[in-house]
Amino acid sequence: MNAKTFLLANVLLLASCATREADVDATGAFEAREVVVSAEGSGRILAFPVEEGQILDSGAFAASIDSVQPRLKRMQFLKSRGAVLARRPDVGKQIAAIEQQIATARTERRRIESLLAADAANRKQLDDIDGQIAVLARQLDAQKSALQTSDRGITEESDALSIQAAQIDDQLAKCRVVNPLRGTVLEKYAEAGEFASPGKALYRIADLDRMVLRAYVVASQLSSAKVGQKVTVFSEAGEGEDRRYEGTISWISDRAEFTPRTILTRDERENLVYAVKVSVKNDGYLKIGMYGSLRLK
């Protein structure tokens, strides 16, 4: 009697599974948006309070890397820039003497003109003062040109040092690791005290609030699927029961591929299938890698 009861239970369970698989259009596995956060700076990790399973907000502090050397280099560039700017010539003061000479010569010219009008001076005196003014004007132009050239050189040198200081500022910013997205820390790859270098993975984080079911449909089902469409998603809850969710198709592949061995389709005879992604709000029960299924209509 017990054997018959056990056999009947197995038959009912198999029948239930077969019915459930017949009710769905495709199966797949749940994924999440994952990001591997890496170090951008180089140095010893001073602080790394991130723990596996911890939920971090976007923009939250994640780690700090030793930045003493970049800070010292920045101070050096700023001091050098100050020394360069201190060499900038005071154009007004350096041309004031020649401008005063020109002003005096022009006053003298007006006096000679007055004397020439009263026949108290000769034409040569006027020509001499005009020649003196012309020479002073050329000296003034030459000095202005030299001072402007010197000023441009100092400006270029100062700007180059400012750019180098900005590069150091960028390096300093990269010594502070900021979490890129809100999510749950899945795995931690380093600890405080270890040496970090650019590209070294620190931790892996995923947005588990919104899961993605990656499933595969056959060509004949494409006419029943479109981006933005609402579908029904199922995940196994154990003991032959399924949890039901509302999902939205967020992506449909434009290329066919061979059916993955671990994936079942409605028509298993089909070799070529199309991948679709369905976005599902997670209630906490969905996990990465968990199998799921979907019904298009």
C-alpha cells in the first residue's frame, strides 16, 4: 500500500512539472547588473570598510588609497608656479621712463615751434627734436614687444605647471574610491593594508533590487514578443510551487544562436533561438543564477 502511494505521488509530481513546463514559453536564468569596482590610484589601501553582503548607495565612500606622494608633488608644482609668476615684468613701470622722455621731448618740440614762429629758432632745431622723438618711440615699441614676449612665455610656463597640478588633483581624486551604483556587495577582493595599483579589482557589486531573466525563445515566438511588453515570470519556490512576478521585456537579440544546453524551449526541436531579457522587481527571493521561466501571453 505504501509503495502504491509513493508511486502515485511521483506520477502526480511529474505530471505537475510537465504541466507547468507546458504552460511557459521559455526558461532561463536570473542575472543582475554587476560592476567590478577597481582601483584607479596606486598606493597602500588605508581604509576599506566595505563588507560582503553590505548594501552601498551610489556615491558612497568605499576605500581610500595612500596619497602622500601626489600631495607633495602638487605642492611642488604650486611653488614652482609661484616662482614663475614672480618673474612677470611690470610693463607699466618698465616703460614709464621712456614715456616720460617722449613727453618731455614733445613739450620741447612745442616750445621750439613757438620760437620758430617768432624767428627765435631755426629749422634744424625742430628737425633734431623730431628725430629724437622718433628714436624714443621706436625704443618704446621695442621694449613693449620684448616685455610682451617675456609675459607670454611666463604665462605659458605658468599654465603648464597649472596643468601638471590639475593632473595631480585627478590622481588625488582617484585615491578615494567611490561606489558607482546602489547595490549589494557580492565579493571582496582586497583588504586594508594591501597595495593597490590601477586596475586592481577591489570588490564586486550588483543591483539586486531589479533582476533580469535571460531566457530564449524560438523564431515562431518572436511575433508574440516586443520590447516593453509585460510578461509573467515564474521562479521555483520549492515543493512544486512557483512564485509569480510581473516582468517587462527590456531587450530582444537581433541574432539567432544555438540553444544553450541548460535551457529548455517550448519546442525542443528548435536549434536556433533568440535571447530576450526580462526586467523583474526583486522581492528578495530571486537570486543570481536561479532558474526561471516566462509566459508571453
